[in-house]
Amino acid sequence: MIEARGVGATRGGAEILKGVSLKADLGEILAVIGPTGSGKTTLIRILNLIDRPDGGRILFDGIDVSHDEKARFSARRRMAMVFQKPTIFNASVEKNVSYGLRVRGISGSAAGDRTRSALREVGLFGYEKRWGTSLSGGEAQRVALARALVTDPELILLDEATANLDPRTAEKIEDLIQKMADGGRTVVMATHDLEQARRLADRIGVIIGGELVCMGLPEEIFERPRSEEVARFVRGRPGW
Amino acid sequence: MNPLDEIAAGLVRAVELILALDPAVVEITARSLAIAITSTAIAAILTVPIGGLIHFHNFRGKRAVVNLIQTLYSLPTVTVGLVVFLLLSRSGPLGDLRLLFTPGGMVIGQTILISPIMIGLTIAALSGVGTQVRDTAISLGASRFQAIFTIMADARAAMMAAVLLGFGRALSEVGVAMMIGGNIRGYTRVLTTAIALETSRGDIEFSMALGIILISISLVVNLLINRVQGNWWS
């Protein structure tokens, strides 16, 4: 589905990502874990094709989408991203959720049905006329999820999507993430919540200091970490 | 009559003139509004895209251009009046258009006068939206053009405030109206030039009536600016 091959990124002179290679397959939940500032957000933004890598390549369905704008645009339309701090447009919830449909030229009753269905999925049915900027943090995050789901993307990228939420709302969103993968969508999620990664992910990549230091099944990462560095991080030892 | 009594009597007479819809008051007010609205509409059509172009494109000297625009916020109205007068005068490059001492000429002058502040405030409005809106739009499948449109829609309140501020400046300026319009009765006389003229003539009551209207319009514009920014009554 999506693959990073030796991706590097430099921001303000600092090397944020150092030759990261990973691949997420169809219907898989891939979690990228690592301490704050390790490069998770930069990686997710590059996978979402918002930012370009400074080195390496990004492949979407086998096609190189690293630089060609046309290829990037058409790949971007098959994916969606939810940011850590959702940006809700200054419009109604309905307009927010249907945004992805409208930019694809879908409007009218088809758009209305899909918008209501996405809101129902995130437990916000009936919120259509509420103003987006008046929502609480949890509601805003669920609107952002509905907005990502409404276009039925093949790949969903989540950047710390539950980091600012109370445990109950976070649990609802985790259920939703699981449902998305069960429905055949690929999910790549960046998180520093180790337990969440363990609960949800099919595979986990550990990124430390901009390097992907290991990739494996959750039990491999948590029970048989391959290096002292990974062991220290997953066991929450001081220093992280 | 002492000066305070004179002002009080003037106020009473002014209110009477307004309530009676005095034809001269109505005509001058209508002309002021028509010229200021036309200038603002033309300026909005020109300045919103220019502000957008400057904001969304990175080019060498962008900072200097923005600084220059901000400097022109306080462009003296008489300076604009002088430049436009020279352009429109019979021997000037646009003399053949015969727009000097016409409402059309006043519209040109006011448009030039208010454009810098409208461009500058449009840039400020778009800058206030933040890159997250653009990133969110792009991540949801918007094209570059659709993302720009989304940012502009998000900044609509601040952009509307820019337009209303431009309108307020056009309505209340006197230099361009006097120098380009010539204060011709029944043709180019507007609220500000009529107040200046009637005060010098000693018709304080008529001046005050026009002054009250001008202040009332400014108040309404200010309320509208607050309204579009979501600060009604605050």
C-alpha cells in the first residue's frame, strides 16, 4: 500500500529522519512509536505527501510519489490524515465533514448521506448544524476522524490522534481505528502511547533519534526487544 | 447666545433636518454612500486577489513590498488628491478621460487611497489563518487552488473587516473629494466637503446634521466590523 525507502528529512539544518524504510500493507495497522521529537510526525507528514522527503523515496501502490506533483495529488486523494491537534474549519460540522467530498466534486444528497453516515460512525450523528469551532477537544477530534473517513480512503494516517483526549473518548477512537482496519483500510499511526500501540497494531516500528531502530510484531517489540535502546524505551526506563 | 447654547440649538436643528429628510441632506448622503461604496467595491475586486497573490507566493523582496504597503496605510489624502489631480487634469496623461471634477474621478482617487490598507489587511487576514488549515485541506485531497480558497474562506471575517475599514476611510476622507470632486453642488458635493463648506459659511446646524450622519454611518460600519469578527457589542 505505502512504502518509505531510505527516507531522510532535514528541518532547519537538523537531520530529523535518517534513512527510514518501512512498508504498510493492505488492511494492516502499523504503529510508529518513539519518544517525543523522534521524527514520528515528520514521517507521517511525508507519508501523507504533505511534505517532501529530502532523501529516499515514497511509493504508493508501487508508484514513486516522492516528487511528481500529479502522482502525489492522485495518491493523496486515496488517503486521509488526522492530526494530533485537529484543525476544524470555520464552518458547520456538516461542511467540515463533507469537505473531502466537495473538493472531489461530490455534493447534494450523496454527500449528505455519506456525511451523516460518517458522523454516525464517530458517534456524532445530529451534530451537523453545530459550528465546528464551538466543539470540545474530543468532539473536534471525532469530527476530524469523520472528515477523514467520509471519502472512504484506502490509507489513513493518524498522528497522535488520541493524545489530547480523555480515556473514554480515546477508547471510542481506538474502536474506530480497529473498525477501519477490519473494513480493509490500511492504518499508519504515530503514537507515544505504548499500550495503545500494543492493543491496536499488527506491527510496530520503533523510531528513535530519526532512525527506525526496529520493526516487528507487538510481542517481539515488547517482550523480546532486539536492543538495549528499544528495551529501555518500551519499558519506560528513565532517560526517555 | 453663549457657545454651548449655540451647539445645543444646532444639535436640535440638525436632528430636525435629519428627521424631516431634508432633500439636501438626503442627496449629499446618498451621493457620499454611492461614491464610497463604488470605490470600495472596485478596491475589493482589485486588492483581495493582489493580497492573496502576495501572501501565497514567495518572491524576492516580498518583505519590502509588504513594508511599502504598510507605509502607504497613512497616505495623506491630499497627496493622493494632488497625484490624481495631475493625472486627470487636462494636460495630464489621463486628461482625455475628462474625469476631473466628476464622481468618476472621485472614485478613482478613493480607490487609490484605500487600496494599500485593504491589501495589507487582506495579507494580515490570510497570515492569521495558519499553515494548519492549508495542511488539513491538502491532506483531505484539496488541490492547491482549493486549499487557497479554503484559507480565504476561513479568513473571511477578517477580510470583510478589511473591506469595511476601506469603506470607512473612503467615506470619511476629504482631500480627494475636495481636490478631485471640486465640491460642486448637486454633482460632486459629499458629506465631508459639504461639512467643510457649510462650516466656513457659518451654517453650523446643517454641518452638524451632516456630521451626525457621518458619525452614525461610521458607528454602523464599526458595529458591522465587530459583528463579522464575532464580537457583537463587545
